[in-house]
Amino acid sequence: MNYRSKNAELITKTKNRNRFKENVYGYLFIGPWLICFIVFMAIPFVTSFVLSFTDYNMLSEPKFIGLNNYIELFTKDKLFWQALSVTFRFVFLSVPLRLLFALAIALLLNRQSKLVPLYRCVYYLPSILGGSVAVSVMWKYCFSKTGVVNIFLNSIGIPSDISWISNKDTALWSIILLFVWQFGSSMLIFLAGLKQIPKNYYEAATVDGAGVFRQFFNITLPLLTPIILFNTVMQIIGGFMVFTQAMIITDGGPVNKTLVYVLYLYQQSFKYYKMGYGSAMAWVLLLIVGFFTALIFKSSNTWVFYENESKKPRTKKLKKVVS
Amino acid sequence: MKRKIEKMSKFLVLIGLALIMMSCSSENDATSESEMTGAGDSTESSSENSQVEKTDTEVRITWWGSQARHNSTIEALDKYVEKNDVNFSYEYTSWSSYWETLATQAVGNNLPDIIQMSTTDIVNYSKNNQIVSLQPYIDSGIIDLTYVDKNSLSAGTVEGEVTGYPTGVNTVSVVYNKEIFDQAGVDYPKDNWTWSEYLDTAKKIFEETGVQTDIPFLSEARWLAEYVVRSYDYDFYEADGSFGWANDERVLNGLKNAFADIKEMVELGVFIDPEVQIAWATTEDNYIVQGKSAMAFLLSNYYETYSDVLGAPMGICMLPKPDDADKSGMYMNANMYWSISADCEDPETAASILNYMVNDMEAMETILADRGISLSSEIREGLTEVVGEYTANTFDYISSVSEIVEKTNAPDPANAAEAINVLKVNYQALMYGEMDAEEAIDDFVVQATDILGQ
Amino acid sequence: MNKKVSPINMLLFHLLVISISFVMIYPLIWMFFSSFKDSALVLTTIEQLFPSEWKLNNYYNGWSGFGGTSFEVFFKNSFIVTTLSVIGNVLVSSMAAYGFSRIKFKGRNVLFVCMLITMMLPAQVLIIPQYIIFSKLDWVNTFLPLVVPEWGGRAFFIFLIIQFMAGIPSELDEAAKIDGCDRIKLYTRIMLPLIRPALVTCAVFAFYWKWDDFMGSLLYLNTPEKYTVSIALKLFADPTSVSDYGALFAMCILSLLPVIILFLVLQKYIVEGIATSGLKG
């Protein structure tokens, strides 16, 4: 009896010590991030949350007004709904397109060949330009009535002379296309992910007689799911935050057809000196984005395969290949 | 254990390197670091130019613009440095980021000493005491009003205090392409022409030559609306910031008719397609400078650039009076202002610099009319010899307008920006066929009244 | 991935890739050639790709910058800020990622969610509180507000590296532990080399995001001598005045060069594969 309880004690002590060690190590590694997070992120976050309950024009002290900003936002602000609708359309059109292109091109460029590095650079170039002024200016002209896009379409037999950025039906598309055009960063991440899939998996599969499509669906895709998850979440978050391009290319127009949410937020905060209202808008956005992110994460339990944990999906065929 | 130390030391070396690099580049800002205290103490001794002594006062001055303005302003200020014991810190940026930056600096009590201010923002900064009254410096003569009409300072007066010194005045105008008029055999417009005459002119030119006319002020409907309102003898804003004309059926109908007329002209094809016109971003895009448009409504300070690009002097005249209106609705605004911030430690020096920027002949010869037509008659006369034909035309035009306008407008009230945006959007919606003229005006009045009342 | 590919296949491949890439970067090509056109002609001769007269004016004009501060200064500043940021960012992000993904410490899930949330609030509402913090620290008008937060890593990179680490089987950890490796050694000697593609990818991103960063730079760098390239480029295109698009494009091309060069150089690290042969045998 004595011996067993002493043993149990020992085991618990070791467990505790290990847990303690784990905690120490954990905080050691996340230490720098944690410090910066608290100082440069957490405090501003809390501040902006508090500001959302105030009337704050930045030039004088904030005045506490309770939930008024939120109430006004949801009940009186027509442009709020317009901005939401524009942004939702933008996100759910541009993100899938972007991911599709990124994956397709990554697969295409995932081979050894002298010129491939150059190609990768070429496809990556557009995304380097990001929200730069030059790109927005150039995009504006490419999509204008006499711009390159129309010239191109006319030359392949599709008559077109609309001014894409000022036509109320196509204006948003010009921004969507800009966003999709810059798929290079997602492509790179997919590439890195593809490269991480061990070659011997494919070799084993070929030996087993699996064709290209089979290999794609049973090896590539499952092993790529963590990366797909990452890109999806990131692109959605990024999509909701779209701002610079909409400001420079169309400035929310024509007739607010491209008034993306953050642009409207910016106008409220800095053009109309209503930072309190803008902060409220920001927190509403956070809830929306958080909601979608949580949704995706929740769903990821069913479709994402992590090699370092024993999760289940689609592993049967994979295990067969692997073992 | 040894490995741990190894890794740690590598890490520390990296951090050390980083700090060294940062401090190297911060050597220049070591002094400026000490000057940026939370209280916005900004005239401590420091210098970018290591040749100048460290005991000079440094004045921070900020403005928006593009390369041309940056260069000319710096040139003018450099000349000031040659003659005075001051040093400048130039903090210029572009319009689109100016207000964000300024507001943030205001929160940190770190505003630059001299600020270029705009008509839409001056009220906010003034009412919240972020910029100071210039009256003491006017009274003491540092800011020289000898050649300036005191009434023109009303443009920079908020709640009775002059907090912004107008760098110039501008107004609205109709510019037209003389050649196209000649081709169509149509007489040039006169200053006292009517709205119907304007529409007829556009139609006739279109019939004769196929050349269209710009939609009036598509990018900012307010300039047109204000003109119409004023022609019915109302101010655009009352003293309390509300719309005094919102209940007068005559005015509302005047606006609605004008808007409806314009829409009709668009549908007839006499006016340019809004989709085309909205896409114009730079001067070169405008049809009027390409000879593809007969007339355009324009702010007078753009006349010079536009004529320049066109390559020939454009005609310029006042806006056409609504047929049933009482008088001409012409008005004058300040272009922009120079203000002194509340964070400025040495406002007297700042005021002298401000005076230099608006009253000194040498400075103005560098800056010319970039910030508008000067309030000082001495400067205007002096510059007439130096400026080109186009600027001279603008001078003349403004003179003739100032004869019929009582005084320059006061700045917009505090919530105006949001209200005006509604008008702008509704006007565009009208042109795009999403609203009719009734709706556009009524909705604007309702929303604006609500916003202005906040 | 494939073994020998037939020459026709190769040809088709190249044709396909080239034609898509041409469409993709045509706007950039246009920008490149426009930078050699006379500034006034840039927008009036859109259809004409090649300049009728090749001029270097735009590069001279652009390089001279504003009021005496040339792009040499801007480039130098950009380099300093960006390089320092990248080093810190990648380092700290990978550390944090390791902590989150491999160590079960108390509060891990909560902090992970916090980390993700940092990406969900638009920067526009954070700039004022952050400015106040930096202002109280006396860091305004220095490079510090631009670099120091980067030494806290970025949620994007942390999350990315976590996902890559997820692809590394945990049996590796066990094996290493049995061999006597402690956590830190595991991290530096085993984990890092295995996720090198991810690290390099992060470095490339960190570089060009920082290089491109405009608002942060503008807010905290008040004097033109400290301006970075991104600010200077923005100054060229002010909508309220006539803009010198020729010079804008020219400088934009120049500012792209470091990023492109970096990318070409680091390419091979990104696309190196890994072999986990030691594991499965």
C-alpha cells in the first residue's frame, strides 16, 4: 500500500514538474510575441473597444455615449448595409477565385525546369505591388474605356467599350480582378506546401499503379489541407480588410457600388471626424470576420489532415499509400 | 547546455546588431527624439542640416500637394531661412493621407507648428482649439493687412475668431473652348447668361458640331447646388450650420428643375455620359482639354492648368443664372488656409513665417498662384507681370466676381462633409438613372438636416 | 513529381505558362515601358506599348525626389527598416509558432485565438491608440515604431509556420526526445531546417510588406530625410494636382527591383523539398 501511494505521488510530482517545464518552455518561445502583443496590440485593442462607446472626434476628449454608435449603425445607417453587401460580394467572389488560381498555377509550376523559377517570379510580381499607388493608377487605365482590357477583348472578337471602373455593374469586378490578379502570395504558399510533400509518397503510389488524378486527390490534396486551411482563412480575413485599392481606384464609387466596409469606416473616422463610430464599425467587422473564421476552423475538423495528430478523414487511402 | 548558450548568444548578437544599426540611423534623430515629448514640444533645438548651429529654432510646417508644390514651397521657405534665424522641418505629404496623419498627431499633441488647412476641416480644428486665433498677430502687425480687404478674412473666421489665413480665393466658373464655339457659329457666353441660354448653347453646339458638353460638377454637386441656392438669395448654410433654404419650395424646385434638366441633357446625348466623365482622374483625362467638350463647370483655380494642357486660353465666364432666380448666385471661397497649431511653442515666429508665405513678393514669385489668388492687392499686381496669360485671366475673372459678391464664404460647419457626400452620391445616382431629381433633392435635404443637426 | 516528360508536353507547358503570364503581367510591362516615355505622353498613348522615343527623364526627375531629398535617401531608409524588420519578424514568428504548435502550455488555446484576432481589426482604428503609445515612449520621428513591433512577429507568419509544422510528424519529436534533445535543440536543429521553405517564404513576404508599408511609415516619420520609398512614391501621385505619372512609374519600377532580386535569390530555398526518409523506413 505504502509503496503504491508513494509511486503515485512520484508520478504526479513528475507530471507536475513536466507540466511546469512545458509551461516555461511554452512561454519562453512565445515570449517576444507575447510582450509585443500586450504592449502594441492588446492595449490599442481595448482602447478602440472603449472608444466605440464614445463620441470621439479626435480633436477633443471622447464623450461616453453608451451603445448609441451601435444602435445608429444598425438602425439608421443605410450605407452600413450597402458597405456590408459590397464587401460580402467582394469576399465571396474574389477569395475562391484567388485560391483556385493560386493552387492551379502552383501545381503547374511545381516541377523542375530551368525556366520555372523565372515563371514563378513573373506570377508573383503582381502581388508584390500590393496596394501601391502605381498599380492602382495603372489598373484604372487598363480598365478604362480605351484601356488595354477593352483593346484585348475587341481583338479576340468580344466587342467591349464600357468603362469598367465607372460602370455601376462592373466597377466592383475591376477591384475583384485586381485582388485575384495578385494571387502570387497564395501561390507561393501553396508551392511551399507542395514541396513539403515527400516524394516517396508519389513514388509509392506510382508503383501501386495510381494515376495522376488519383495521386492528386489522394495524396496532394489531403496533405495540402493544412495549407488550404491557412490560405482560406487568411484570404477571407484579408478580403474583409480590403481598402487601399477601393480608395484609389474608385473611391467607393460610382454611387457607392464599391464602398467596401473598411473604406466606409475610414470615411467615418477621418473624413467626418467620427472615430467613435468608426471604432464601433471596426468591432462589428471583427465579430463578422471572427464568426466566419470560427466557422471554417470548426469545419476543418472534418476535412483537414494533420500528419502529426491522429485525425481521421480521408486517411484510409493515404495510409494505404504511406505504409 | 552549451548549445543553449550558443543559440542564446547568436540571438543576442543579432539583437545587438539590430540595435547598433538602429542607433546609427537614429543618430540624426537622437536629438529629435528628445524633442518629441508627449506635450508636443516641437521647437527645441535640433537640425537636419548639420551645418546650421543647434541653437536655431526649428519650425515644423506641413502641407499637402504634389511634387510641384513641394518643390516651390521648399524653395520659398529656403529663401526665408537665408534671411532669418530659423530652421524648418518640412513635413509634406499627399492629400489622401494628410488628414489621417494630422488627426493622429493632434491626439498625440504633436501637431506641426504651421499647418495648411482646408475649408472642410478648419471648423473642427478651430472649435476644438487645435489651431489658434491669429487676431493677436494681426493686431500687432506681424500679419500685415495693408493691402488686404478685411472682409476677405471672413473666409477663415470660425466663431468670430480668425483661425485660418486664406492663401487665396477661388470661385466657380464655366470654361469653354473658343474654337468649338467658333466652329459652331455660336456666340461666347456672357457673365449674366441664363440657365436656358446655357442649355440652348450646349444643344446648338451639339447639333452643329457633334461636340458634347460636360455634366456640371459631376464630381462634386455641391458647387452647383450652392450656386442655385444662393441665386434665390439664401446662404448655403445658416450661422448655426443648418439649411435655411430647406423649407422654401421655390429653392427646392429650382434645384430639382436644374437637376432634371441636366439629366435630360444626358439622355439626349448633349451632355457626356456619366460613366465616361466619372472615370476622369487627371487633368489630361478631361474632354475639355482634349477639345472633345464645349463647356465645363470648373473651380477657377484649375483654369490655368487646364488651359495649359489644352494649349490655348479657354474662355471663362460666370455660371448661368436659373431663369426664375433673384440674382446671381456666384460666391467665393477660400482656397486653403495657413493656420498655427495650439502645440506651437513660438507662435510669434510662426506668424512671421505665415506672413512671409502670403505677403512677401519674393515668396509669391516662387509659389505663384499655386495656392490661389492672393488676398493682397499688392501681390496680385506684382504677380500680374510675372504670371502667364492663363493666370492673368484667372485674376481678371476673380476680380469681376468679387465685384458682385459681398464677401467670401465662411468655412463649412462641422458635420458638413458627411452631408455634402450625400448630395454628391445622389447627384451621381441621378445621372446613373437610379434616382430621379425629386428623390435626389428630397433625400439629400432629409439626410443632411439630420446629419447637420447632430 | 514526374519522371521524363515528352518534348511536346514540355513545349505545351511552356506555351501555356508564357501566354498566361503575359496576360498577367501586361499591366506591369505597360508600366515598365511607360516609364521611358515622356511624362506627358504616358496617358495619351496608352495603346502604344513601346515608347516612340526612349527617355530617361522620368528616372532623373523621379530620383531627385522632393525639395532636395533624393531617392537615394529613401532607398537607404527603406532598406534599414525593412531588413531589421524581416530578421526580427521571421525569428520571433517561428519561435512563437513552435511554442503554439508543439508545446502544450497553459493558456495556449486562448493565446492562439488572441493571436488570430489581432488580424481581424482594421488597422485604421488602431493607429490612434498605437500612436499615443509610441508618442509617450518618445519614439515618434524615429524608425523604432516601425521596427520594434515587427520583433513581435506577425500573426500571419505564426499561423503559416504552425501549419507547416503540422506537416512534420510528431514522431520526430518523440524520437528526438528519446535521443536526449531538449526543446530548444529540437527547435533549432531539427524543426527549423525542416520548415526552411516556410521560413524563406515568410522572409520574402515580410520583406515586401514592410517595403510597401505606407501608413505606418508616414505617421511616424515626419521629416523627409527619414521617408521610405513607399511614402515617396505616394507623394508623386496626389489627386489634387497634376501628377507626374512618368516619374511615378519609373520610381515604382526601381522600388520593385530589390524585392524581385530578393525573390529570385531566395527562390531555391522556397522550393526545396524535404525528405522524411529517416522516418518512414
